[in-house]
Amino acid sequence: MHVFVTGGSGQTGPTVVAELLSVGHTVTGLARSNAAASRLESLGATALRGSLEELGSLRGGAEAADGVLHMAFGGDFADPDDLTRRDTAAIEALGRAAAGKPFISTSGTLVLPGGRESTERDEPDVHGIAGFRIPGERVCRDFGGSVVRLAPTVHGPEDHGFVPMLVTTARESGVSAFVGDGANRWPAVHRRDAAILFRLALEQAPAGSVLHGVAENVTFKRIAETIGRKLGLPAVSLAPEEAAAHFPSPFMARVFGFDGPVSSAGTRRLLGWEPAHAGLLEDLETGDYFTGAVPSPTS
């Protein structure tokens, strides 16, 4: 299968591209910079210059491919309406061009309601933390595409997501913090397991599927305690109002205090997906989270 990929040069994307190539698929990846193009080409993919705002590039890439995987997402998180507009416009352009082909778009489990374990059949929460991603999910499925909701932490080497943010905040503040009693549950998946899921989704997912890229749910207190122990810092509880000032933004304090456990049992049954790589706490113990500077994503 010739797959057109957006987001192939970011954090998770290169591992996904490598997984697709390893089983014989060919890949063309959208690249908005020379660095992104070089990263894709170094993996063995072909680069197509363009951006999410250049809808003609998206349509051209999708029309020339046998399947489409949309992972790119970006913009100003202070303007969620603009995030939604950009995302839905890109998904609509890809969906129209990919008519009748496998089409996978990416969302996140933070669209789901909190306080209980959510399954693939549960409706997202339009008033929740990541409500701005829900319109993109709907547009994708309207075009017969399937949605992969990734855990908020897709961990592995050279992570530049939420966990490095926690490590940096702990180093700068002198404490590794959690909100309240820290019993809120945090979904996670190893990057290599996520890459296998994306491949299986392209190869097997029925049109309109909702898939959950989650290997485990870890209490936030255990994450904070592990970070604290690795840094030689105390793990401390913060009230919600204290967390808003402690973490990089009130929004991030809300994210880090969110109880959002997610089941991927339906996804595993449907696709035969079985996460097999290190869990988050093991990765914190043995990975590179404490060995150097946090890298920046390649655009």
C-alpha cells in the first residue's frame, strides 16, 4: 500500500513511518520544512512539501496514495476555535480525496469524559478538556474514515510531550507535584506500540471505527513519585488552585489533574493489537527522560 502521511516527522510520526516501511508499504510524508523533508527521506519515505493550510497539497497527496494517515495537529492552543477550524479543514480535504480508501485520522483520549473508564463506544465530552478535537473526529467518520484516539502520553526515546514537561517543572520548582490525592488515572502507550496500531488500523479497520491507542492507565501519583525519586526531590500534593500556579499554565494543571482512564479492549479484539513494549513507569526508570535536554519536534 502507498500511504500518504501527515505528521510523519514529529514525535510519533517517524516510528509510524518506519513501521509502515518495515512491512513493505511505501510512504509519502507531508513536510513543511527542509528538516522535516530530510527526516522523512532518511527513513526511506518520499517527502511532499506543503502544510496543513495548503489544502491542495493535502488533496494531491491523498489522491496519489492508496491510503491516508493523518497525524499532524497544531496551532495556538490559546485559540481552540482556530485549532478546530484548521483541523477540520485538513480532514475534510483529505477525506474527500481519499474517498473509498483507508483513511485514518488521529485524536486523543482527552476528548472523553472523566471519572470512569471510557470505551470506544462512549461519546466524547464536547465540554471537556479536548473538546476542540471532536469536530475533526466527526468529519473523519462522515467521510468513512476511522479515528485513533491516542493516550495523552505516547512515551519512548526523545519524548517531548507531557512527561518531559513534568520533569522540567519538577527540576525548576524543587518538587514533583500531583493534584489532590493523585489517584487520577493517566493513559499511556509506548510509541512503538502506537505505531503498530496505526499500521493495523490502515490495513484492517472497518470504515468508521473508533480505536483507542492505550496500553495502560497509571495513577498520576505514581508518575510524580517516580519522577521525584529519579531527581532526588519530594513528591507533593497540590490543591487545584496551587496546581494552576505550579504547572506551566492553568490548562496544563487541569490536564494533569484529570481522571481519564480509558479501555482499549475493543480495539484489541477488532485488530488483534497487543501492546508489548515498556510501560510508562518502566520507561521513566530506564529511558532517557533524565539524561539530557528535551528535543524539539521537527516540523
